[in-house]
Amino acid sequence: MDFAIIKTGGKQYRVSAGEKLVIEKLGKGAKGVEAGETVVFDEVLLRTVGDKVEIGKPFITGAKVEAKTLAPFKDKTKIVFKYHAKARYKKKKGHRQPHTEVQIVKI
């Protein structure tokens, strides 16, 4: 089975063709990349084709992974609560991390 290791959003992911993946938000702006658009990841760290393995230093030149965006969405709310005892100090804040779901088309 052919697969590749790509880098996006400061993280590394092992991907293969046809696989669905949830990654950090792609693109600029409030929504980022729209659903149905094609995205190309050119930071490929490792690639296998059959028995052949290519390792980049740090990236493989000319290698790319194409993916189709399925849906941008936000994660569940994470509550950040700060509290100091005996000081009447309380702060409550929520955070929703934006993500993008992609499907790998080809390596």
C-alpha cells in the first residue's frame, strides 16, 4: 500500500489515497478554504511506492499530495477557567479550534 507523510499546520500526518483526514484550518480568513476545492500539500517528508521508499532531507523535491476539502468546521468548545483562591479572582473563557476535513485524492 502506497502512503506518504506530509507536514501541515505544524503537525505530520501519514496519508494514503482515498483516506479522510481532519487537520488544522487551511487558508486565510474566517472560513478558510471552501468545501470542494483542491489543495496541494508540497511538504512531503516520506513517500512509498511499492517496495521503494523515498526520504526527504527535509522534503522530497517535486513530490506533492493532492486533496479535496470536504468541510471546514469548528471543534467542540474547550473551557479555560482561571481561579485564585481567597482573592475573588475568576475568569472563564471558551475556545473553539477551527479544523478542515480533507480527502486525499492522489499521492
